[in-house]
Amino acid sequence: MLAGIDTGEPVHFDQVEDHNAGVSLLENLHGYLANQSPAARGFYEQLLAHPIVSSLIEDMEAVIIQSHKRDGSEWRDAFDRLRKMRSTDFSMTQAQRITAALSQ
């Protein structure tokens, strides 16, 4: 939502939660976003389009979908992967990867 990506109607609890968080952030950051320079907007668009970032977004979406399936070990594997992806350590590692890639 903050990035202007249309994610469609939320279906599952976590999608609704993400949507509501996006609405809240948009409301709270309205002044900041309204005064954001075109260069800053362009930077964020390029960041989201970067292969590492777009791959992370796709992976997260796939894991969330898998975590909603309630059959067999797939659910547990997806749940464990989702917990890892939401951890501070994972976020820090990915931020370092992205920063290194952008610095090249």
C-alpha cells in the first residue's frame, strides 16, 4: 500500500492485518509522503523493482499462502519459514544483501 502496489482484496487474517497497517501508515505519514521529492519516490520504486527485493516479496507471499494450507508437513515448514522471514536477524541479513547490491 505504501509503495503503491495493488495487492487486491485481503483474504486471510495476515493480509487484513497488513492492509490495516498500511492504511494506518498512510494516514500517519500523509504529510511526509505528500512532500516527498520525485527523486525519493524514484529511489523507492527502483528499490522495489530490484531483483533481490522483488524476489523477497514473492517468497514472502508464497510462504504466506503455504502457511494457510492445513495439510501435512507443508504447513509446518511454511510456518517455520515465515517465522524466520519475520525475524530481526533475517531482516538484517537481507538489508545487508540489498545494500551491498545497490552499492555496486
